[in-house]
Amino acid sequence: MELYNGYQRLARNYTLLSDEYEFTMAQGYYLNGKDSNEAVFDVFFRKVPNEGGYAIMAGLDKIISYIENLRFGEVELAYFRRNGYSEEFINYLKNFKFSGDIYAIPDGTPVFPNEPLITVKAPLIEAQIVETAILSMINGAMEHATGARRIIEAVPKGVGVMEFGARRADGSEAAIDSSIYGIMAGCVGTSNMIAADMLNIKALGTMAHSFIESYETELEAFLAYAKIYPNNCILLVDTIDTLRSGVPNAIKTFKYMQDSGMNTDHIGIRIDSGDLAYLSIEARKMLDAAEFPQAKICLSNGLTDKTIKSLIMQGAKFDSLGVGDNISKPDGRMGCVYKEVGLNENGYWVPKIKLSNDAIKIVNPDFKILYRAYDKDTGFALADIMTRQNEKINKDKLLIVSPTDMLKRTIISNFELVRLQKPIFIRGKLVYSDPQIMEKQRYCDRQMATLYPEIKRIEKPHGYYVDGTEEYVKFKNEMIMNVKKLVRKI
């Protein structure tokens, strides 16, 4: 994704953005001659945050920048010398360059638990070194994008959602990320000027209560603002009393603009506190009675997908929403993990699996292909399906099986299969052209339109199928049984 005005997607060198154990293991691989063994790791999450039905893939743009710039200079090498790493390993790092393959689901795609979002196929030492950075970048990005899309799915068609969350974010980089991924997920814009400048768009904004409090009267503040910004005159009306002071003074201001020959095509109010449903209904009546039907109403104040649905049910009147907290710092976490699923040992490819007493935590092994099946007639997504690399698939009628319960079986037909992961790096070279932000937004809209409404609903969404072919699930279960047999022999 191209940025403007010389901005870089990563603000600093993130080579040392790593947990120490990544490098203690890396040195162990190197000194024991395992550094060139090829491995495959999958990135996935186990549960959608906030009991949602889907998450939104995000963060690939940052991962691309990280991998492209992953080098060990004198500053980084000095860290390893100070902390007891061997000169042999340090000399290896001097010439380090990522040489593997990375496959990933594109940003903006709705994704689901326990499917590979990103697959890293690389020499074991390289695949290990990049783990922490990749997880840190994708976890936060997906939280912002998923939080934003849940909000956008809750609003009526034609209502714009503005991202207002910079001041609520956990740090300056998170503030930028929440703006960029909020727009990617469908927000009409952001109040965050640095993010807007990076994307070559104009930031959005109105006024704060402090502007009004700096004048003797609310009306004086409104008039001053209108004279400066007649083409974007959105007045914050809840500083004193929304219906007895704010809206009446806004109407007086709009009449002043009208009488002065000023343009009143871009006027409106923002309500940031109180009973938003009741206040917006009454404000709409007052604005219409004053013959300003063109005046827009913006609502803000800790809005969530659930509160927005409640506002709609109560008949609230609004044309746009300003959402901060629940995009920049939404409840819940993605919890993406990075697990080894295969290793080349002595020239032979060996699938790997991590077991658990909790079936949902048993890793889906092997270097897989992930497909999404779409209904040919309706275009709706039917299921995401994992297969082995060279597996032949019946494309007329396909039996898909739950990877955690072989008794849960479904037959699909009349479908089209689309491979979800795209090649991003091949043999260390970037082969993927990361789309521009608005292209990602349009792509996200198209992909979300393929999900059944039951998957997208706020309360108790229907579970989406993330299954395997019968062959793949049999293979997984055979691996589990073989590992358990070995344990019993110990």
C-alpha cells in the first residue's frame, strides 16, 4: 500500500521486535546444524472476539514492510554481543535476509477461527525469527479492522461512520493503525491527521466542548465557527443543554448564515452525550420545523454495534456516526498464534501437530491449501475448506468434515472454489502488489456481501463452516492417534 509524503508504513526498525526465546532457539538451530531445515508455520486464531461471527484480516501491509526491511545492522548485532550470543551466530545474522515463502489471506477478507491466515514456509531459523513481529502486527490490526466492520455492519445503508479513536488508542502507532484499518474496513474517513496525510485524504472533524467554553455564550461560539467554516458547519450542541440551548442556538446560527447569503448546504449538529435516541428525534423535529431539513445529525459517545442497533430500534435520527473507542481499542483480543505444522527432516517432509486436551486447541497439521466455497447461484460463501497440497477435489459434490468432530459432515454442491491465501513472498522476493486503501475497502465490502446475514448478526451469530475434506480430516486424526500411541509406549 503506497503512502504519501515520504511516510513509511513502519515508523522504525523492527528487527529486534522479538521475544528473546525466538533468538535463543534460532541460535540453537544454527549451532546444531538445523538452520537450513525447511519448516512451515501457520498463523491463526481460535475464537472471534466479543462472540462475533467473523473477523477481518488486516496487517499484511505492515508485515510486508517488516520482511522487506529485516536486516541486522551494527546496532542490532551489538545487542547480541552484549548479551552473550556466540560470534558464529552473530556472523550468521550479519548476512541475514529472509529467503522463504509467505502466503496470506488478503487484507479486508472476512476470516474465521482455526484456519491459516498466514503461512510461512522458510528455513526453520528464519521462520522462527519472524514469529513475534508477525503476531504483534496482525493481532492489533485485526482487532481494529474487526471492531470497525462490526460497527459498519450495524448502521443503516447510507450512514457514514467516521473513525475518531486516536486519543483512545494504546499508543501512537495503534492510533495510526486504528485509523488506517478503520478506513480499510469501511469507515468514510478519520479525524487522525497523520493517518489522513499518509493516505492522501482530508481528515474529518467538527469541534470540541472547549471551543464553546472559550466564548462568553454558546451562540457566540457557534457564530464564530460558522463564519470560519461555512462549508462544513457541524455544531456540537450538548455543552450546556442539548434541546433548550444547543439546538436552538444552532438554528439561530443557521438562520444567520442564510440571511447573510452563506451556503447552508453543509450544516449540521453533533450530539455527544445523553439519551442519543430521544435527543436526536427531538433535534430532527426542531431542525425540520425551522426549515433546515438539510441539516445533518451526527451522533458520537462510545458507540458499539449493539448500542447502534438499539438506537435504530428506538427510531433515532442520524446521518453519520463518530466512533472512537470501539475501533481504536475494542473489547476482546484476536489471540492469533503461530504454530509449526511441518518440517523437512533429512530430505523428507514431516507434518507436525500440537495436541491438547481441548479439541479446539489441537493444531491443524501440514502445509495446507485453504479454499472458500461459494454458491454458484447466490454467490454466498458456503464454507472454508482445508486440503492437503496434492489432494484431488471433487468439484461437483464435496463432503466436508469438521476437523474437531468427524461426525459433523456436510455435502456441498453447485459451488466454486477460490484459493484464499495469495503468495506474498516467494524465495524471499515480494511478488504481491498490496492494494491501495480504498481498493481494500471496496474489496472488504464485496467480501462481506458474500456472508449470509446469520453469520454477520450481532447476537448469537451462526457458526461458519471451517472444515476439511474427508481425506484431510482422516489424515489429521491418524496423526493424533499415532502421537497418542507413542505417548502410551513411553
